[in-house]
Amino acid sequence: MWYQILPGYCLIATCLGLPGWGLYHLHNLVLGNHYRRSMVDRWDRMLYQRDTRLTGDGYKVIGLESIPDK
């Protein structure tokens, strides 16, 4: 019957979802946050360096209040 496909479906869904779930927590252990920034493009690397220079952390969300006044 139709319910005989459920064990195979659960196995495939687990095998496809486990790497994403694992990387989510691995990034938290290694980087200190749950997300990874893409460094593929030059523009992304420049933004990461700018955020690191302004706040000391490339993953911290910044706004205009974090930029020092001259």
C-alpha cells in the first residue's frame, strides 16, 4: 500500500537534511555564529573586510550608529 513508502522517504529525507543541519551547528562551534559568509566574489571579500575593520567582527550586524563620528 501507499504507507510502505514512508520508511524509504524518511531515510532519504534524513540523508538529505543531515548535512545542512550539521553544518549549521558546526559553523557555530568553529566560527561562533550559525552562518558562513561567501567569499567567492571580490565584492563580498571587501564587505567582510570593511565589517571587520569597523566592528572587529565580520559577522556582526552593523548600522550607522557603529560608524564613529569624525
